[in-house]
Amino acid sequence: MSDETKAKFSDSDKNVNVRMEKRDGETYIALGLFILAVSLPVMLGTYWAYVPSTTVNMVISRGPTASVPDVTGQVREEAEKAIQGAGLVLGNVAKAFDATIPADTVVSQDPVPGVSVEPNAEVSLVISQGPAFTVKVPRVTKQPLALAEQRIEYAKLVVGAASEDFSAMIPTGSVISQDPAGGLSVLSGSVVNLVVSKGPAIVSAPSVVQQPSAQARRVIEEAGLLLGPVTEAFSSTIPRDNVISQNPAAGEPIALGAALQLVISKGAGDPIISSVPPVTAQSEDQARKDIESAGLNVGSVMESFSSTVPEGNVISQDPAGGSYLEPHFRAATVNIVCAGILLLIGAAAITYGRALLARNKRRA
């Protein structure tokens, strides 16, 4: 092997060694950094664990606690004195019948005797009313809740749960039902539960206009409503026995269980005459609807005092209900035809007059 070739191999080996040394150096550096990253938190944590803390924690006294005295079996006045003497306050005082504990004596207490409580804490008592006896449950349905509660308590009974429910018959705040029922004999101290009215539930009036009367009735009853007064009227657009109008109108609020009024079609009928509907004692709005549904016009409306008819309702009408009149559309048709004929006559007269004037001018 020539010297030149030996020199080339020697240089190549040197380059390989240099690269290996560089790679090994980088590996050791990375390993050292990793060891530092792991050991440094351990060292710092160990240091802080053995450095004395500068924070001082304390528990501050709120003074001595009070011990609840035993007042069961004591009369109420003595029990109150004992509670106050222990630095406590008398809380709720309930009454209960007890066959073994004399009247006006403590049956039980809360908290129980011996418990440590804060000063001025409340101690509730149950006081005996003596042995129970038989009483009759008062009838309180349809009465306001406050009055019902007074009567129940006066009868030596206890007012229990007072739930609420809707009612179209019982005013808001009055009793719908009671349990036990009024008139039953029970032991004094028994609980009487009540159901109180929230008033009628409000729903939207269903749409029954143009429906057959039988179908309209089913829709009304399924909506939880009653079929109210039904009147009849002629209609040239609504088939016979179908609904012309309703009150309240579809979508308007109405109390659940209330009545929905209908006007039913009698068919086209005789276009010459129309039956005057009876509207006395009705509200003005309803009277107007009935009159217009019959194809008539509302005339003059006057006001007067009445001791028998509610304010806003109709006292009397003229013509009377059941009379027959021409519908307003027939009267309007006659008026329009007459006016048209008069216009034609007037226009013909003007034209004839102008022709006469023109002829006179030519002759002159």
C-alpha cells in the first residue's frame, strides 16, 4: 500500500472519531440536563420541608358553651325559667294531646338535655294538652282559608297540609275539599288536610266556526268547557246547522269549565225578512253580535238606570225579539238601485238640456 493511500485512510479514521466524540458529548449533556431537571425539585422540596414555617395558626375561643337543661315533665313556666337561666332562649312551642302527661307540662324538647350549644340558642318545647277527647270535624269547604283554619283550631284540631288546585266553582283562596270530611267524629289533635282553590284554570277557546253543531259540541266538551246558550240565525254563506259565530272567539282566554256561546245557521232562509233576536239582559257586545248575525243593523243606543239589570247589559229593545224585519243588505240593495235610477234620470236630463241649448244657438 502506498504512502498516499495510507494517509487517506488515516484522515478518514480521524473524521469518524471526531463525529463519535461529538455525538457522545451531546448525549452526556442531554443526560446531565435531565438529571438536573429531576433532582432540582427534589432538593428544593426537601429544603422547604426542613425549613421552619413562619406561619402561626390559632384557634380563638368564643367563650363557654351552654348545656341544655332537662325540662321534660316540668310545667311550662318552670321550663321557661330553666331555659333562660341556662343562657338559652325559648323557641317554638307546640301543643299535643297526651294521655300520660298532665296538661301544660313539657312532653318533649329539642335539643335534648345535656347537649352543648352556643349561648342564646333556641330550645323548642312540646306542651301537653292532657288526654285526647272526641270532637266533630267542622265543615270548612267553600270558606276562605283563614276562617277555615280558625274553625279547625277552635275545634281542638290541627291544620295539616294545604295543597292547591284549580276550580271553576270555588273562589280563589277558599277551601275546595277537606280530609277528614266535615261532621266526622275524631280524636282532638287530629290533623285536617285542606285543598285550596287557585281559581279557574285559563285555557284558549277552541275554534268551532263553520263546524256542524254536533262536532262543535264534542270539541267544546273535549276542551273542558260547557256548551252555553245557543241561538240561531239565517246565513247565506254558512250551511244549515253549522256554527256562524262563537263567544269567546277562537284563541281568546276562557276559564276551564266555563260556557262557550254559539250562533247556529238556519240556512239561507227567506232573504226578504229576518227574525229579530232577543237581546234583553245580554251584554252590549253580545247583543250587537246577535243583531248583526241576524242580518240587521244596530240602531240608536241609549242609557238608563235599572235596579234589576246589571250595568252594561240591555234593558229593552225595539223591535221586540221575535219580530221580523228586512235584513240590512236588502235595504241597502234597494237604496243603491233607487239611487242609481235617480242618477241616470239626472244625467239624461242634463244631456237633453245641453242638446236644446246647442240647437237654439245654431238657430240664432
